[in-house]
Amino acid sequence: MSLQSQFDQAVADSKNLPERPDNMTLLKMYALFKQGSTGDVDGQRPGFTDMVGRVKYDAWDALKGTSKDDAMQQYIDLVNGLKG
């Protein structure tokens, strides 16, 4: 199975986890998903009034330089660990 296929399956699996991950884990999942699917963050950091957007942007920005393949594998590993 290709890395992309495993990634797509992990994305699907993430929607059916036995329990909702904590916010830090959800943030890590978001950042790894964005890095794995889009690559490095682009655009402006959201303004001060958009705190959720800023936190998400910062989490994604922290992965800058991580290859898409590496981010996809980390996402797969994270979701598989959460499936229990």
C-alpha cells in the first residue's frame, strides 16, 4: 500500500476514533495533516482576534521544512496509535 493510500486511510480513520483526542493531540494531527497534504505553511498569520487560527497556524508553521512524506508517516503513526 502506498504512503498516500495509508495517509488517506488514516484521515478516514481519524474521523472514527474510539474517543476524542485531547486538544494538543488534535492540534498535532491538524499540523501533520496540513504539512502532509499541502507542505509548508503559507499566507499571513491570523490576526490577534483569531486565537484558534493563530494556534493552528503556529502548529503548522513549527513543521516547516518537514517533508510531505515524513509528515504523512507521522500522521499515520499518530492515528494508528489512537485507534487503540
